[in-house]
Amino acid sequence: MSILALSFNDVNFSPVQQNGQIWITGSELANALGYARVDSLNKVYERNSDEFDHTMTQVIDISQSVNLTFSNLTSKTRIFSLRGCHLIAIFARTAIAKQFRRWVLDILDKETLSQKINSQQTISPTQQSELQTIVAKRAGNCGKARMEMWSRHNNHFKIGKYIQLLAIHFDDAKFYLENMQIKAKLEHQEVKTLPYPHEVIQVAQQINYEYNGGQYHSWFVHVRDDGQLSAMPLLKGYYPINLAEFSKKFDGLLDFVYGSELLTTGRYLASK
């Protein structure tokens, strides 16, 4: 947005740059709101001055060239930021005030967007977490799908990592991830059907009978290869173990123990 071309209806503004923001002089603002004199605008401000802070209005020195004899004279001038312009337009009772409020909000939105682009502000940790949640929900446990989503996301927004995403692109990024057609084949976990109800009842009756007999207190319930449900009573102190899985988990540990002096040292200490 070029501030040199800032205008409302037939009023062409000469904005003042202050702290990186656009400010409008009181005389130009009065003209835009339909007041014949700036004094009328000043009265509106004075009646509601407690609503304004230093980010909305200030008084500054502005240089003016009157003629060749008296040049570069300075005068005290009240200026209003875009937020200040909107607020004073709320208090104004002129016919054009409502239209001006809509106009200044549009300018304010464009200015805010411009500042975000210029500052290169990236997404916050909370926004990063939102994107992670979307990817996790859609990709599930499929690592390839996760990699694909992040890769395509980063390429789309021309960034190296998703944390480098500009804040102004956050909503676009959410929409892009939520609607992406994932090419990787998602891994679906096999869902096993539950046993028939009458089989569950039979097993429950078996356990209840054996428990009331007082001989057993634990059972190993499992589904056989043929799909039948069965319950095996366990003696006290005995519990089932999957030897294949046990071997996978502890083979490495056993190799380490036998290959070191740890086992020998332990036996020696036990004998003392």
C-alpha cells in the first residue's frame, strides 16, 4: 500500500510516519469526517479523551513553509493513528462517519498485513502445535505419510522447515494440510473381531465355577488360531510368557552378560 495515495472520497491525506505507523493530522481527519473546522473534531476528542492513549493520538511539531520570508515554521499539531481515527469516528455524529469507519478498518487491515510481511514474523509455538496435530491425525502411524505431508507443505510455502512458516500464511497452511490428497499408502492396523457373545458367556461361567471351587485365582484367556476363545487356569505363582518375544527382548542382554565379567563377579559376591 502506498501511503502517498491514501485518500477517502475527495480527501487526499498527507500521512505522517511515526514509530513505523501511519498517522493523520487532525485537520485532515476533520475534513474527511465532514467537519468544517478542526475545532469541531478537537471538541469531540476532548469530550472523550479518556478513551484514547498515546498509541492513538499525540501532539507533535510539524514544520510548515509559509513564504520565502518565514520558512520552516513549526506548529503544534494533533495527529491520530489509524486506530485513533477509527475511535474518534465512532464518537463523530456526521453523516459520513459510518463510511469512514469501514474505510479506516480496511486500511488498518492492510497496514497490519504489511507490517507482518515486513517483519517476517513466523508462527508461534501454539500454531506449530496445531499443524503437528493435523499431520498426526491424518498420517497416523504411517511415517511415509508424515514425511510426504511435511515435504509438500514446505515446498508449497517455499520454506526449509515448517517452523519457518510466516504467521500470515498460518490459516492457508492449515487448509492445505487438512485437504491434502496423501499419496503414500496409509497403514491401517488390523482390527480383530470380538468373539461371539455365547463364547464369552461360556468362558465367564468356567472362570466363575473354578473360582468358587477355590482352586484357582488366575486364568490365561486367549483366542486360538481357529478363532475359539479359551481360558486356561494358572497355578499360584505361575504366569504365561511368550518365549519368542522374550528371546527377542533379552538375547542382547544375555549376550552382554555372558561376554563380560558381570556374571562372574555376581557369582563371586553371592558365594561370600
